Amino acid sequence: MIDLYYWPTPNGHKITIFLEEAELEYQIIPVDISAGEQFKPDFLKISPNNRMPAIVDRAPADGGEPISVFESGAILLYLAEKTGKFLPPDVRSRKLVTEWLFWQMGGLGPMAGQNHHFAQYAPEKIPYAIDRYVKETNRLYGVLDRQLQGRDYLAGDYSIADMASYPWIVPHERQHQNLNDFPNLKRWFETMQARPAVVRAYEKGQPWSSRPTVNEASRKILFGQTAATTGDRSA
């Protein structure tokens, strides 16, 4: 049994996609980030960076005590190694998958996230910031499009690299991107979108998806955090 600490964000969807694809038994423990539940002391023991998702594996491969894992990329690697799925064993193929996983973690996710922030959530619309991150998101879409030329999936076979990147392309319209400009990416996106496990993963998030993540009440919780304020919340 996997305990999944979750909210229906791109990073949360990554993990439900894997769990559905691998047919692992899991239970969702919602972490309402708009209400500040990510700062609760019990959650910080699992995820010291006060971010979701995080998991607790109650049946680890070594048969020992439960193992907690935070950071979505680390969780995908952990689950792939636990199950032997979606991460090839040979050194060259594994290298390719981990490159694209880390590319998403270090590039697509952070840049698209800043795109969302300045274009959607910032109380002051700053044209330079919006233009900066919309263009950088566009560049990264181009990187994906080139990688997918002649390939069904990012590393050839379906892998955790695809699971990591897909949820960050789902809100492409909010990111001011047109998938028609990226034919290889669009083909891959539609293939991913149609996978039964991906459909199920997004359905799992429906009970919480109707709640606004960012509103006036939650803005102070989600943005402008410092070491002092996060420390106060976890006290």
C-alpha cells in the first residue's frame, strides 16, 4: 500500500499516472495547499520542503519500516525501481530516461510554473515577466517537439519521463502555447491523453479539482513564503 499525499496539480498528477499505470494499491491523502495543509508538522516530517506530492511506502522492497519519499521526480524514480517498470535496466536507455526526467524537473516544470504565476496569479501584471516565461515555455515546447520527432515517446519506449512531462503540457492554453505549432508534441500529447491509466489518474483528482487553488485568501499562503513564515506555520 502506498499513501499518496496529493493535490491535483501537475506534480500530483505525475504520481497518480504512475500508480495507475503500474496498478499499485494506493490511497490518496489530500493536502489542500490553498489552506496551508502543507505546513502541518506531520506532513513536514514526510516532505520537509512543504510541497506535495509525497508518498509513504508501507511495503518497501527491503521488508523494513515504511519509507517516505518527497519530490515528484524522486518519487517516480523510487516507484520505477520498486516495481521494475517504466525505467529500462540497460545503462544507455536508463540514461536517456533520467535525462528527460531531470530536464522536466529542472526546466519545463519551473519555467511553466513561473509562466502560470506571472500570467495567471500575480496581483500585478508585469509585461516583462510574462513575456520572459511565455517565451521560455515556448522554447521548451520546441525542445520536446524535436525530441519526439521519429519517436513515440520521449526516450523511445513509454517511461517515467513521459509521465513527468505530460501534466505540464495539459495546461498549454493557460501557458499561451498552441500545440498546432508543435506537431510531434501534439501527436504525443494526444497519445498520452488517451492512455486509460492517464484518464483514470485525472479522474482520481476530480473530487478536489473544482476548488480554486489560488484566491485572495490563499494567495498569502502560496506566494511570498520565507524561512520565517514557513517556520511559524510549522511550529
